[in-house]
Amino acid sequence: MDAEIIAMLGQDGVTNGAIYALLALALVLVFAVTRVIFIPQGEFLAWGALTMAALEGGHLPTTVWLLAGLGVLALGVDLFSATGRRTIGRSVLWNLAYPLALAGLLWVLPLAELSTWARVIVTLAIVVPMGPMLYRVAFQPVAEAPVLVLLIISVAVHLAMVGFGLLAFGPEGSRTTPFSEAQLELGTLMVGGHTLVVILASLVLIVGLYLFFDRTLYGKALRATAINRNGARLMGISPALAGRLTFFLAAVIGVLSGVLVAPLTTIYYDSGFLIGLKGFVAAIIGGLASYPLAAAGAILVGLLESFSSFWASAFKDVIVFTLIIPVLMWRSLTSHHVEEEE
Amino acid sequence: MKLKNLFVMTAAALAATPSLADINVGVIASMTGPAAALGAETRKAVSLFPATVGGEKVNFILLDDTTDPTAAVKNARKLISEDKVDAILGPNLISTATAIADVANAEKVPMISVAPLDVSGDKRGFVFRSEPSADLMVQRVVADMLANGVKTVGFIGFSDSWGEVLHKALTKAAEGKITIVASERYGRADPSVQAQALKVISAKPDAVFVGASGTPAAMPQITLRERGFKGRIYQSHGVTSKEFLRVGGKNVEGALIPVGPVLVAEQLPDSHPSKKSAVAFVQTLEAKYGADSRSTFAGASWDAWLLLQNAITGAQKAKIKAGTPEFRAALRDGIEKTSKLVGTNGVYTMGPNDHAGYDASAIVLIKVENNHWKLVK
């Protein structure tokens, strides 16, 4: 084992760690605002990656129809608990008109000739709206339920999404072409262009999220909800809006990480879960509350994974997931436990 | 009360009617779950099975085991107790096949697996298989390595039972001839195999054997080539689907793979025993599913049916009625007496001590060239 190998392993670990970090941030965000342990986070990654791959292959991504189906469901829920003509009007616009308009647009667009950036935008436009719709259908009606109930629903949503993923994408996986094929030489180390894209994009997203939470009214509203839900409500922050906004952000992060990871590895309809789980380990390191700790934990998970694959590849996943035990012990010993009011 | 009895009797009569007249064959395949790609191939083959054999109608009952041994056993029990099947074909994986084999043996229903499960010793009974063992396949690989002067080999394989099977086969076949200088493992869903590839490259092997299957098998080869590995790369026979070529792209060019002959049917020399049946099968299959839709997996399912059909014809000649225990026993004995049956994937000769009966000389080595399979002469 020489310096060159250490550098390469480090590079690989940081690249994967950056992806885990994005997922970990989304998990922490969703949990802080809505108390949902968002297991389907990985599915957004897989759907984003596979939608991107379908666009690259010049096919109409089947996720468009999933979006339309979910939109109809969300509209149904809205109609069922109708509150006013304006809300219904907006619901029809977003849940019915938007998916259909998007499908029509994709029908007309020459998919095979789109540039990479256009593909990323189309992928986001298709998959991201599913986040808020999912919240509307599955979580908003039971927003006040105990954490355990929300967790069970989240498992159910995960299983449903994996099933629909198989239906939409088939059992086989796909890869996409990297954003950059360039190879940079740093001393003796070869750095792939795509690696830099992944790390840069993650940094930009993290800084963007920081600015959003620190500088904008909506971001501050989410933070307020995370700190004290009832207090925020008394200040006029709608919990439903906060939930939808959170799921929107989680979906954006999930889809972007999917787009970033697709050139690195082959993504299958069920790949999201394992990648999401590693993000979850990182989120646990951050106590499901601290963003910087979660991000650092994610880099740690990535590095640990990379180095343990080198030394003991057969036990790699065992080593990564065992990390959670000392972390939990350390957390439960150092932080005094407060019973959560349910 | 009377009415209820009447219902029960009618229902019983209705349920019993088909099983007396027709031959029922249960097919278990992994149509969903991680092995769904294999199950899809089995389904293609099943759609080509004939509707009658020797004038008797054959019903095929296709069930999905969701790549789960528990579900596979449930399916097997359902097929045997409710559908009264005379034989079972499938399933696709060793894990599911091993689970069903016990049921088939206990209920005395002949079963032909398309997964290379172990059929030695007391596990034999009513269980047969139409797929060559991993040992035979890997022996073909090692023979080619020796012919090309390979002295050291690196292994990267799945961290599951399939990776283990291939690693054992390689260790056995290479013993005393080729040194295995690195043995690395990875998971199907791993985002990267950089570390494993680096370790293998740093051991400087002449060749690398990738012990994986399906599209995840492309990743180690892609990474090895990106990291500048120039030696020969061998893949196992688990990768032979079009999807592997699609995902692997230009980086899997030159991969060497041992396979049953069906994949390169037209390129086979005329002297190859399976040429005619393989070409005929491929033409029928591709007429229905489009060009390049062939796979060795569909071929293995087809061969399983050929073995069974042969035995059914034998039992019909002996005038044994379908749906009876005697018929099932006759099928079992018939399959065991299979002699020089030419299938699409090779030639089968079964015997009381050999329920696989695959002739290793049928295995061919192919190479990926211009994103197509090319027979290595």
C-alpha cells in the first residue's frame, strides 16, 4: 500500500461520501421538519438516475406516467378534503395540468438530441414534483401521528415505490455518460472530471441549502417548524406547506444525487435503498439533527467503505453498518435523553 | 346443508376434471425481484412450448417465486396439491431450486431445474437439471488461460453464494496450474469497485476472472480498464444477456465468456452437435421477440422442456395415464434414461448416478467484439 493507492482510495471515498452526504442532509431535513424517517429517499435517487438514463437513450421516461398517476391521487385527496375553490383550482393546476403538460412537452421534444444540462432539468421537472405529491397523499393526512406510525408509512411508501420502479424501469439497470470525461493530473494522482463535478455539485448544494435556510423567509419558516412545530404554527406557518416544501427539497436533493451517481455505477430500480441506508448511517452520526455532523459522517462512511473494500472486501458492508453501533452508544452515553411528547 | 354439500361436490368435480385428461406442468420462475431478468428469459421459452404432446393437451402453469426461496416452496406446494402437476420446471436460482428440491423429492414429483443446483448423492431422487455446473464452465475458462500462457489470475466476484460458487470452482480448476494472486468481493448494488480493482491491479495478475452475473458484472471490468489494466478479462456464464453489453459499452470489449452454444448458434462449426437445434430454437425465439433476444437462460429452460417432453412421450407409449403417481414415476425414470438428447445448449445423457448429464465438450468460449458475441475458434 503506497501513497498513490491511499490517494486513489481517498478520492473514491470522498466521491461516494459526497453522495451519501446529500442523502444524509435530506434525511435530517425531512426528520427535523416532519418527524418522518424518510426511507424512500433512496428511491428518488434511483428514479432520478433511471429517468436520466431513459432520456439519454431517447425514450420517453415512464416516470412521467407515474407522475401523472400520483398527481391524480393527490388531486383526489385534495378534493376529498376540499377547503375552498382556490385551493382546488391550484390542486388541479399542479396535480393534473402540470403532469399532462409535461408529458405533452416530452412527446414533442426531440429527446435524443437534448444536451446534458437540458436532460438534468427535464429529469428534475419529472421526478421532483412527486416529492410534495407524496407528502400530500401519504403523510399530510396523518401529520400529527407518532413517529412510529410515520415510520411504518414511510416503509410502505418505500415498498410501493420499489414496486412501481420495477414496473416502470424493468429489472435491468442503466448507466449514463459522465458529465466530464476529462482526466486531470494532480502530482501523481489522476482525478476524473466527473469526480470533481460530484464534489463541486455537492458543495454547491450544501452552500445553497445553507443560504436558503439562513437568508430566505421560507427557509426560516422551515427552521422554525423544525425547532418547535406548535410554536411555528402559532406564528402563522402552515405545517402542510412546511411539509410539502421539505419533501420538495428532499426530492430535489435525491434526484440530483441520482443524476450524479448514475455515471459512476449501474443503478437498478432497487439500488436506492442501500445507498440511502448508507446516507442514513451518516444521518444517525449527526443524531438526525446536525447538518455538519451528518455531512462529516457521510464522508467518514464513504472513506470507511473505500478503505475496507481494499483490505477486506468481503466484509465491507458489515464494517460500514457496524459503525452505527459505537455511534449509537456514544450518542446515548453523551446526550441526556428527553422523552418526546407524543 | 344439502345445498352446501352440492356446492362442495360440484367444486370438487370441477377441480378434478382437467387433471384427469391433460398433462399439467408447473413452471416456477423469478419474474420479479433481483433475478427478474432470468425469469423473463424463462417466460420467453415457456411461451414457445407446444400445447400438445402425442395428442394429449399440456397445460403450463407459470408461477412467480419473487426470487424468494419461501415463495418458491409455497409455489411448489400449490402446484402439487392444487394443480396436481405431473412435473415442475425451473426455478432460476440455486437458492430457490434447493428449497423446492426437497418438496419435489418428498412428494415424488419430477423436477428439472434450470439453475445449476447440486444433484449429487441423496439429493438426486426426483431432481434433475438442464444447466451445466459452474465447475464445467470455469474449467473451460482455465483451459483457455493455460492455452494463452496465463500464470497468475486475480478474482473479483459477488459477496454472495454465486461469487462463492465461482471462486471455489476457480480455485479447484486452477490448482497447481495457475496462482490466484488476489480474491476480492463486491456487492451487486455497490456504487464503486475502485478499491477492489486497485488491489487486484497491484497484485499484477496476467488475467482477471470476474465472478458475477448480469449487468452488475460489467462494473469491475469497466473499473479495471479505466485504471489501465491491459490483461485478459474473463467473465462467468452469468453475464450472457444483451443488457450486459448495453451497460458495459466499449469497456467490456474483449471480455471472454464460457457459454452454452445457443448464444452463438449460427457461428458454430457444422460439426458441433447442438448447431441444428440451437439455430432452430434461436430462429423461433427471435421471430417472436425480435433480433438479438436470445440468451442461454431461455435455452436452458427450453432444454428442460425437451428433457421432459422426451420422458412424456415414453410414458405415453407405455400407456400410463397422466395425473397419476405412476405417470410421475414414469416421467422420473424416463428423464433418468435420457440418452444423447440433443438440446440447444448441449447434449444430455442422464443416468442413475448423473442427474445433470451435461456433456462438457458442448461449452464454447465467446468474446465480446463490436458489442456482439463472437465465437472464439
